[in-house]
Amino acid sequence: MKHIKLDDISYLVMRNERDALNMEELNEAWTDYFKDFDYILGDYAYGKLRLKGFNSKTNKNFKAINDIDKVDEYLEKYCAYQCRYFLISKDNNEGV
């Protein structure tokens, strides 16, 4: 799996549908808000990157609206049909 870094945090690229991951655009859209999420979904709507954070149930900040188990449902309901998207997750094995 491919690794990327955002603000010194290592992430694994879990999905990269239709070659959606563009590091330049991701760095422009990235804010500290996303640091507490276990997963980040990036999708393109009208040519613009949108980011959404998700967590596993073990994360202290877990809320049902951000449940990673519902990422496919989110893609189906809130993203354009067959849109370009990527999913990255924090690399919990970094430094092991």
C-alpha cells in the first residue's frame, strides 16, 4: 500500500478510485480539523475536492455520523455516481 504524509502524520492509501488522489489539491484542502479522524475520504464534486473525516468505533471522538463502516453508504448517498474518490487511513504501525 502507498504511504503519504500530511502534517507529519503517516497515512495509508486504502482506495484511489479513478486515480483521484492529487497531493497538491489534498494539501490545499487539508486543515487541522482532520487530524483527529482515523480515515479521510476525498471526493470530487463539480471539479472540486471535498474532504470528510471518519472514525472507527474505538476512537474517543467516534460519532455515528462519522462511522467508517458507513463510508460506502456515504459515497452512495452524498457523492456523485461513479465519482473520483480516495480513502486514506492513519498508519497505526508507523515506527513499529
